Amino acid sequence: MNSPSSFQLIQQALEANNLTEAHRLIDTARQEWGEHPALLCLQGKAYLKMSHWAKAQSCFMKAQELEPDGPARQYNEMLADIMNFYHKDLYNP
């Protein structure tokens, strides 16, 4: 029987909203894998769940540097949309 990979365990922790465990697993996996784009994306997702936008963006940008056509590009675009959101009805001068 195959045990779940580090990536699967991290994803499961994120889905369960167990962010402390996700960060612990990410730190452990980074010791083995280093600056891996998939790990950086998972770490960015964890930061998104914590509303740490700048840290998430940093992770996604680094992942995109390592893998320009990888999924980090979509996360960067999504995060840029979130950070650039402007709703004129919310601001009444």
C-alpha cells in the first residue's frame, strides 16, 4: 500500500483548514524538495487562507519564476484581481 505523498498530505491539511499542520508539512517537505514550485503554490494557498496576501504573493511569484507556465501564474492573476478590487459604490466622496 502506498502512503500519501507529502503534496497530498499538505493538500489534505489545507482542505481540512488545518493550517498549522499544513505549514509544518510544507517546512518538512521543503527540507527534502527545496524551492519546489508545487510546494511554493501550496504554501501560497495556506497564506491565502490566512489572508496574508503579501506572503501568498511572494510564494506565487517565486513559484512562477521557477516554472513560468505552471499554476502559479493563475494564482498570481487571481491574487492581483483580489488586491486590485475596487467597488465604486463602497466609496462615497
